[in-house]
Amino acid sequence: MNNLLEINNISKNYHTKNGEIEAIKNISFKIKKGEIISIVGPSGCGKSTLLSIISELDHDYFGKIIKDNNLKIAYMLQSDALLPWLTIYENAILGLKIKKRLDNETLDYVNYLFDFYNLSEFKESYPKNLSGGMRQRVALIRTLALKPDLLLLDEPFSALDQQSRLLISDDVYKIVKKEKKTVILVTHNIEEAVSFSDRVIVLSKRPSQIKNIININFTNQESIYERRKEKYYHQYFDTIWKDLDINES
Amino acid sequence: MSLDQKKYLHKLHMNKIKVIICQIFLIVSFLFLWEYLVNKGIISSFIYSSPSRVIKTIKELIESHNFFNHIYITLKEVFISFTLGISLGFIIALILYEFKFLAKVIDPFLTMLNSLPKVALGPLIIIACGANIKSIILMALLINLIVSIITIYNGFLGTDEYILKLFKTLGASRFQILTKLVIPSSYQTIIASFKLGIAQTLIGVIMGEFLVSKEGIGYLIVYGKQVFNLNYVMTGIILLGIISYILYKLIIILENKLLKHL
Ligand SMILES: Nc1ncnc2c1ncn2[C@@H]1O[C@H](COP(=O)(O)OP(=O)(O)OP(=O)(O)O)[C@@H](O)[C@H]1O
Ligand SMILES: [Mg+2]
């Protein structure tokens, strides 16, 4: 089996006092090791719900997920979720600490990541003294420190300004490619989806189903800046734009 | 440091000094005015005492050897009831947070207890516990405990949802979520409950001392009333004012130490 993860006919309904909400309906896709998939779709269509199910936060759904039992999944949220009373360094090793995986090897890797992101001199600072972009990088270090096989990113850059967003998504792209991580990225930003991923899944509005899957065939695999200059970039953009637009009306 | 920065810091410093000078001026002129009005017979020295009479009363109390004991007794009672109230409040809030169903069940009873005027329970407490320190501490606890529980519990409920979700994705146990997230993120509310608690505890202790009438500052006040020596009453009130200010300040110092990074 060369699929890291197989999602088969996943459906999810929320039950509330005011009634039942059909969030997602019959969603299926497969993801291979080392692949990067983006999921785009209208607001409130169920993207976060899907990630919650994949990350096993939510067990209450229909359908089947096939994956290796030892698959390490890490989930990165839109908010950096740093603890204000811990230093940057303590925040970065929080996941390792909770999972009781603190040892020389994991700590070396954390230090390497700090160097990679040029954050070493801020290790002893507190989150409130860092810019939004830096905080998001710390959240990323905390996530990567767990050496996950599958990285779930739920609009991780959307709280940032445009410039930080570009810089940080390029950073993430580079490290993800370098370490051959498998990624599912949820985003509202079509440019981000196209430049970041090998495949873009477009969801319809609720109850959300797969509207279209677009394979992105770019030659460059190193930098999202370069990928944005590729010949078919705008074509991909337009296709996704249309798929989304039809949904809105 | 640049000249402007120096100027700025200097201004800040001067401002602080100005505030303190004004405060001292206010106190001194209040004391003088009080003394003056009483001496001139404009207000009654019998009812309102006077600064010099208060000082004389304090001297008398020190000479008859029970002045510091009364203060010590009151402080001891405050300390015990405050510590008990805060720790019990914390533990009960934790239990309620862990068992949301229980919290729902007892919610109306908490609200009822919270708004019940606790003085009404005075006679009951005295008869149940006897005229001793136990009654005083129970009275203070009744007053400060419910507020501590409610404040701290609400602090726990205010834990950031995103961070909670993060902890869950990391597979944190309930114990880890409590110790590493819920409790530390409620430091601010817990300190706030200290501030409320210390004021409530003082009220409770003095009320208890009124009832028990054996020793302590509350006793001094009741005693003064009974023998029609209102100098005692005034001295007691002034002592209470000073004590509550100092206790509050201590909590502020603790707050600054604990919440440095927030
Ligand atoms: N715990 C819940 N209880 C009830 N309804 C929920 C719950 N969580 C989400 N929903 C509903 O399910 C739908 C999908 O929510 P979800 O957060 O997955 O959407 P999303 O695609 O991530 O949205 P956004 O783009 O705004 O992040 C929404 O209509 C939302 O109101
Ligand atoms: Mg979402």
C-alpha cells in the first residue's frame, strides 16, 4: 500500500438544540506519502470538521479512514495557541513534553529548527514580545518537533499580514519538501493552494461534497515564489476560482 | 539613554512623588481638621473621638497589655479563614470543572447561598460551634468561600478554546490539561479572587468577633459601644482601615510577582 491515508465516504452531522447540521457528505480521497494536498471551500463548509476527524479529535462520524495505526499526525491551528506564561523555548517543546518524548535527539532537532527559522536568540523571550509571524513560526516548530508523518494545517497563516504570510508559507514549504512530509492544508487563499500543493480539493457548500480535484503539475519543487511564475499558474487559479464561484451563487 | 528618555523617566518619577505628597497632605489635613473641630466643640468629642484621643487609647491599650494581642487575634483569624476559603474554593472549583454535570446540578444552590445574607446565620453558628474562634472562622468562610468558588470556576471556564484544542490534538490527559493549561491560565482570575476574598474575609471575621465578643478588633469595637467609650470604636475602625490596606497591598505584590509575563 503506498497510500498514507485513505478517506472513504466520510459524512458528519452535528446535532444541536436548533436542529441537525449536515456538515460533510460522502467525502473520499487518498493521499500518498510526501504529497501535499490543499482543501479549499466556502466558509463554514466543513473543512475544519474534516481535519478534526482525520486527526482523531472527533470520533463521531460515518465512513471509514484507512491508515497505519502508528501514523503520527500533527494538527496546526489558525491561532498560534502559544501559552503566554511559558518562554518561546518552553512553548516549542510543549508537545514533546506532553507526549513524554523529551530526549537529546528530539531536543537537538528543536534546536536545529530554531536555527533554521533564525529564532535562537528569542528562546528565552515570552510570546507577547514576538511579532505574529515569529509566533506562528514557534507554533510550527512545536508541531514539527513531534516529527509527524502527516501534517494537518488549518488556515495556519490567515492571521498574518500578507508579507509575513508569504515568507512563512515559503519557509513551511521548504522544510516540508526537505523532510518529505505529507501535508493537508486548509486555506481560503487560492494562490496559496495552487503554489503550495500537488493537488487541490475543492469542496462545495454545506452539506459539503467534493466539487473538483485539480492536479497541479509544476516542475519547480523548491520555492513557492518560483512556483507562482509557472506557466499554468493562472490557469489553475481560474479553474479553482470558477469552481468556488459557482458554489457561492 | 537619550536625553528625551531621561526626561520622560524623570517626569514619571516626579509624578509619582507628587501623588504621594498629595496623599500625605490629605491625611495630615484630615487629622488636623478632625482634632480642630473636636477641640472647638463643633463636633462631639464623645461620639467622634479625636486623633489625640485615639493615640491616648492606643497607649492605654498597649499598657494594659492586650492591644497587640487583639490585632494578632484578628490577623490570625483572617489568615486562617482566607487560606481555608481560597484553598477550598480552588479545590471545589476544580471538582466542578471536572464534573460539569455536578456543576449544573448545584448551580442554583450556589447562587442562593451567594445572595443569602450570612449574618442571618450568626445565631445558628454561635449555638452550633460555641462562642469561640471556630464560629468566627465559619462565619468568614461562609462569606468568602462561595465567591472564591464562583470566581475561580469561571476562570477555569475561560480557558482559551484554541489552546484546549491544541492540548487535545497532542493527546494530553485530563490531568495534564488541568495542571499545564487550565490552572496556569487562570492565575489572573485566581489573584482576582484573592482580592475579593481578602475583603470578604475581613468582613466575616469582624462580624464573627461581634457575635463571639471575646477578643480581637471586632471585640474592641463592640466593647467600646457597650461601655460607651467611643474612643475604642474609632481606634478599632482606624486599625481595620490600616490592616485592610496592608493586606490588599500584599496581594498586589504577590500579583506582580506571579503575573510578570502576562
Ligand atoms: N461543534 C459544533 N456543533 C455544531 N455545529 C458545528 C460545530 N462545529 C462546526 N459546526 C458547523 O458545521 C459547519 C462546518 O464547520 P467547520 O468549522 O468545519 O467549517 P469550515 O469549513 O472550517 O469553516 P471556516 O472556513 O469558517 O473555517 C458549520 O456550519 C458550523 O456551524
Ligand atoms: Mg475552519
